[in-house]
Amino acid sequence: MAFTAAVVGVTAAVAGTAVSIKQGKEASAATRRQQGLSARRSQRQAIREAQIRRAQSQVQAGAMGVTGGSGLAGGQASLSSQLGGSLGFAGQMSGLSQQISMAQSRAQTAGAVAGLGSQVFSAAGGFGAFSKPEQTDTTDLLKGISG
């Protein structure tokens, strides 16, 4: 009876660990998709803001009668540079978020496997299993099966 309960317990632990690992991987994948969407959204927003600022500077320059010159060109170049910096930063942050997500997923998987190993070790008798070797013959095995 105890043997059967141990087998059922270990089987449930294995199944639970497998489901936990699968769900953790699915959650990690969903998090990476979410981070990618967020990064693309902030990139589009940065591009929109740069376009608005560029248009505003052209309108202001036109209102002042300045249609060319180094001041306007420098301002336009500065806007492009700021946009590039913003997009680069957003890309780096997205990459770091994905690395963090993957590391957390691996840690969760390792923890689940360690928990499973601990349960199997306990079911096998723990450290007590090392202290005295058991003498088992076929009659003992048959007694365990027949109840």
C-alpha cells in the first residue's frame, strides 16, 4: 500500500512538474511577445513625435521667413539624432527584457526539477536509504504486489 502511494505521489509530482514547466514556457513566450509589442509601440510613438517636431520647426522657420540655412538644417539633424537615440535605447531595453524573461523561465524550470528530485528522494527514504542496505528477495516483492 505504501509503495503504491509512493508511486502515485511520484507520478503526480512528475506530471505536475511537466505541466508547470510547460505553463512557464508559455508565459515566458507571451511576455516576450508583449515586450516586443510594447517596444514597437514606443518606437512608432518616437517617430511620430519626431515628425511633429520637424514639421513644427519648419512652420516656425517659414513664419520667420527662414526657409533655408544652417540653423534649420542643424535643428532637423538634431531631431533625427534624438530619434535614433530613442529608438536605439528602446531596442536595448526590449532585448534586456527578453533576456530577463528567459533567465526567469530557466530558473523556474530548474526549481521545478529540483522540487521533483526532492520529492523522489523523500519518497525513496531520504538519507535513511543510505544508512542500511535493504535485503530484498522475490517473496518480499510479491507480498508488496499482492497486498
